[in-house]
Amino acid sequence: MLFWLSFGVVVYIYAGYPLLVWLLGRLWGRPVRKRQTQPSVSIVIAAYNEEAAIARTIQNKLDLDYPKEKLEIIVVSDGSTDRTDKLARQFAPLGVVVLRQQPRNGKSAALNLAAEHARGDVLVFSDANSIYEATAVRHLVANLTDPSVGYVTGTLAYLSSTQSMTADGCGLYMKYENFVRRSETRTGSIVGVNGGIDAMRRSLYQALKPDDLPDLVLPLSVVERGYRVVYEPSAMLAETPLGSPRDEYRMRVRVSLRALWTVVEMRNLLNVRRFGFYALQLVSHKLLRYLAFAFMLLLYGASLWLWRVTPLYGFALAVQTVGVLLAVVGFYAARNNAPNRLFAVPFYFVLVNCAALHACWRFLNRERPRVWTPRLG
């Protein structure tokens, strides 16, 4: 019974739930009634020691295909100790607002500071290394003409000058996530957003606590107030993936840990009577996803116990063992900068689930990170 229960949960998490929302979206879809519009927009960029990327990012936002008189760019330097402030202030004559948060207090506090100064009807959140396609903001705000929509996220595409296992794994993972988000949008609201290319009505912004995860707290707060959170595939963002498995792992641990705290603190959204199908989405897409490692460990343990009983259990054990071995080979290939797409999926799959295990351990120890080094975790 333990074998089949664990097997069923794992299959549901990674295949059953995506299939369910795809099917429901096809049968009872809720299209977004969007049209082209040009509201005033404030693009918010929180940065800590981003001297290598900040100038290019700001210039990219200035070059967007959007009316300049309706576009405001706000950069918040979160106690940066490099040349981030100096480089950002070079754009002040072009109307870029540069704020300094001192002492350093994290991204959430930086977004609060920017929101206090923002004049736009729409807030757009960009990472300090996010490069938008020219029409990205137009595509985002078009969704907000639907009065039921309060928050929109775009499409993240990872770019890399050289191929790497991390880049391949990230790219495949994002394709999978984008499929789920497209299906979730048809059912009503999505659960996860990208964070680097998001837009929301400024009237819906609620001040964040310093240790909040903005990429989850803000969209969940929008759903809590009765608005939809949707995915816009035409709003494109390009970012360079993390350079090493270690950096990717640390980032995944941090995001998973803060997401677990968010789900616990906003557990009222798990009330099916009040939030209906979205409560099931939150359990399936977030909570169970972060706990998938537990069911996979149970499945492997049950397979070890039962492999002599019938060939079916022996085959299950063999498949799981081969998957782990491929992930190990992929890890060493990544460390030695010898990427191979054959190993990318098992490598990244195991990396994400090990990071979730680590995050759960830190969660049980009541750790609550506030600040971090960008792209290092």
C-alpha cells in the first residue's frame, strides 16, 4: 500500500495535476479579456551589488516600446557596496529614479520603498539582470484591461553564452512550468510567477514584511482579494542562468524555504469552501511539489523492500536506481563543465528535490532568511 500510495502521489504531482488543469482549462476555460492599452507604468528594480548588470538593465527598460511619458523607472539599491549606485545615477538625467535603502534590508523592503514613490497605475517588477523584449510591457498591461485580473507574469527564457547542465536543466524546467501556467490561466489563476517580469495594479499592492517572498506573497494576496493572477506568454524576459550547480542549489533552497513560510502564513487560501479549486492548486503546485522528495524516498524504500516479491517491484527499483545514477553522472558532468542533455533532466530533477529537502529541514528549524547574495542564494 505504501508503494502504490507514494507512486500515485508522485505521478499526480508531476503529471496528474498538469493534466488535470489542462483538461479543465479546455473544457471550462476562462479567457482573459485583454486589449491594447497604455496606462502609466512604474518599473521597479531592486538591486544589491549589481554593477555588472545594472546599466544594461536600465538601458533595456529605457528602450522599451512604450510611451516614454507614461513610463517611470525606479531603482532601489539595497545597501550596495560596489558601483551599483553610481552606475544607476548616470541615468538620472533620463528620468530614472534611484533610491538607496540603508542599511541593507532585503528585496521585500526595497519593493515597499519603491511602491511608496511610484506614480504609475501599474507596477512592473524586474530583476537587476532582466532583459525584456521590446513589447513586453505592452503585453503585460493588456491583461489588466480585464477587470478580474490583478496580477500578470511573463515568460522567462534562460540564455547562456556556453552550454551548461544548469542552463539546460533550467530551460527544460521553465518550459514545463510555462505549460502548467498556461493551463492554470485558463482555469482562473496561476500559482507561481517568475518575479523578474511581473505586473500588478498599484492599488492592490500591500506592504511586504522584510522576510516575505515577493514572488509568491504578492500574487497570493491578489487572489485573496478576489482577483485573478494570469500568465502572458508573449511578454518575454531573457536572463543568464546561474553558473554552477552549487549556485542553483542555494537559490532553490532559499526560494523553497521562503515559499514554505508563505504557504503556512497564508494558509487561509487552502480553504476549499472559500477559494474553491484554487485551494487544490496551491496544495498541488506548491505544497506537494515541495514535499515530493518525501514520497520519492518512501517509494524507493518500499521498492527495496518489495523487489523480490514480483518483477514489477524489481523493475520499479531498477528504474529509480538508474535515474539516481544518471543524476549523479550529470552532477559530475556539470562540475567538470561537460554538459550532456541526456543527464540534464535527472540531474536537475534531483537537484530541485534535494534543495526542497534541505529547505524543509531549515523550515523545521524555524530559519527565516531576509537577505541574500543575488544569484548565489
